[in-house]
Amino acid sequence: MIEALWFKEMEEKKRILIIEDDRSVNDLLCGNLSKKGYQIEAAFDGDRGLKKAIKEDFDIILLDVMLPKIDGLKLLTLLRSEKQTPVLMLTAKGGEEDRIYGFKSGADDYLIKPFSMTELDLRIKAILRRTQIQREFSSKEESKNFELKSIDKKIYFNKKKGVVHINNKEIAFTPIEFELFYALEKEKDEVVSKAFLYQTVLLREFSRYDRTLDMHISKIRKKLTAAGMSKNTIKTIRGQGYYFESD
């Protein structure tokens, strides 16, 4: 059912905003992605890119880090205060600290330059597919006229808005953070493997050298701690995965 909806969605042109100041790179991305059936908008500096991203609705944003006027990370932080549009960071800065900072700012995924168009296309499709699955799940919840789903006495997941209420306090999550936390809470007190989370939430194969999942979990932990929960609520089981420990 979800796969059928996914292919139906792909028949409609998905809107992608490319925010990249290097005109040759921007033109190359626009040309290649247009040929693949996407509807493309381009911006060449952070200021114009942010205004477009907030004013218009896009299915995904490709965001360079090194931008004039407003750099990509600051742009992403400002965007996240307004919208939860999926963002794929494109950058030549591939160090672990750079990636961690990108995820902390609200990135959904990170692609290091130089990259192949094949890899970019796969990353875009994975993010769009994940967004569609979340949208489909939300529509099912709405059809029940039940917007807030109670998981335990303290935590409520709002699938429609993509936020979590903890002790009556609203906590904003990115789409990936929301789905990861929801998956862990559903299996509370049970170990959830990294491979399972990669395949069902990140929608790609697990690699022991990929720190993407760890970075997202770290962000979730910080948000839970800020909401008054124990920093050990989500535990790491070395060599196995994670589990959410209920009170």
C-alpha cells in the first residue's frame, strides 16, 4: 500500500530547493535533477535561500554549508524555527565534528563533496520515501479522529504536527528524530538493533562506519533531558543497538 502511494507520489513532480553559491555546481544539480523529473528552484546565497524556504513549500532542500550572507548551518537553525522541511546538507567539510554540528542544527542527512549524482539521487529518494511513509501514517491517525496518541503516562506523540509532548511540554523534533523516538518507544524495554532502525527509519543499509544514527540519537537524548527526563532514558547496548527504558 505504502509502495503504491510512493510511486503515485513520484508521478507528481517533487519540488526541490537547491541553495548553493557555486553557480557551476548549482547549474549541474539543477540540470541533472530536472532530467529525473523533479521541479527545481535555485538560490545562490543564504539570505534568498532562507526566504524561499520559509515562504514556499518544498519537498526537500539541498543546502550547501559555505554560503554568502547567511551560512548554511545558521540558515538551517533559522529554518527549523519555522518549518520542518527535510534538509540534505551538501558540503566539502566531512569531519565528524562538522557532521555532528550539522545534525544538531537540524539536518536530515549529510552528503560529502565530491559525490556522485547516483548517490545524491538515492539519498533524495530515501528522504522523500521516509516523508511519504510518515505522511501516510499521519493520515491513518487522522482518519481515527485521534490526533494525540498516548504511548505511556508521560509521553504523547502528535503525528500530525511531528511533535512530542512530555509532561505537558511540547518538544519539536525533526522528522527523522520523531520516527526514531517513536520506534524506540514502541519497543520500550526491548533492544532495537541499529540495522533495524537504519532500514525502517533511515531507509538505507546499516554500516558500522556510519555515525548518522548515533548523532540523531544523541540529539534526541538532549531534548529528552531538557524536558526533564533522565539522560539514560535511551540506553546504548554495545554491539546490539538501543532501547528506551520506561519509568
